[in-house]
Amino acid sequence: MRSIQLSARLLPTALIAALAVAACSSDAVKPNPTPANFAGLGSGSPGDMSVTRMGGADSGLVFGIGKGAKEKESSSSGGGFGGGGIGVNAFLWRGALDTIAFMPVASADPFGGVIITDWYTPPGTSGERFKATIYILSRELRSDGVRVNIYRQVLQNGQWIDASVADSTVGDIENKVLARARHMREQLQASS
């Protein structure tokens, strides 16, 4: 008898909680318009280089609080890039990942545009290792839209010691990222 009374008291609370969750999530679930051949690269139209995220422009805010009506209207009406897409160029993002694919990725944040690799020791060398951090800085495919930092360490007396990296190495990697991004954009435009 006591269990029936207890469940009768909890039923209204459970119903209210279920309705609140359903009401909050109805706007957050949207279909993913991304084509299968470029998963994660945007909506797929040739001019669209944005990457969308689930939940729209105000999904990071609690119930949309903190965003004015004008901002909500402009982001939902196409005033922004892809109606709430992330702030980096999808081709640069993918080009960066492809360029450093030989290194183990420790962290990749597509919303902030930061890729951090773990330490990598090239085959045939045991006393040297490298680490990279790549920043995608632009929504456009531009040469100043990517910045690369390379860290190098050498093994001396059993300790890893920081060492310098040639400036040309950083420039070479940035150029390879840009070349890969341009190549992917050309492939997408040619297939459309």
C-alpha cells in the first residue's frame, strides 16, 4: 500500500519533468544536411564553407537566455554562416587534419578551430620528437586563415629538452594545409 502512495506522489513530478525536457528539446533536434561524401564539412552547397552544429545558433545557451531577439532572428534567418555554424572554414579544418594525419591527434576542437597533436617520433630517429598545434582562424579559405606551431624536443642524457624548429618548417606545413584545402574545394566544385 505504501508503494502505491509513494508512486502516486511522484507521478505528477515525473510528468512535469518529462514535459519540461520535451519542450526544451523540440527546437534543438534538427536534421543533418551534410552530404555523406563530406561528413562534417557543411551543408554541401558549393559556396557554403561553414560547418553546422547540432542545436542551432543558441544551443549553447540555457533556453536561449542571453541572446536578444534581433540576434536570434538574424541567426535563424541566415544572417550568419550556416545559421549557427562554427567559426572556421571546413576546408581548412579538413586540410589540417589530412596534413597531420601521420601524427597522433591528442585533441581536435572543431568549434574553436584548434587541433593539438601528441608527440611524434619520426621513423628511424629515436632522439627527436615533434608536436603540433594548428589554429584555424577564418571562415574563409584564405592564406592567413591557418596558423601552425611546431614544437621540437631532443633527447639529452635521458631528458627531453626543447629545441628550435626552422621557420621554413612551419611555413611548409601551413602551405600544405592550404594546398589540401584548395584541392578539396576544387574537387567539391567539380563534382557539383
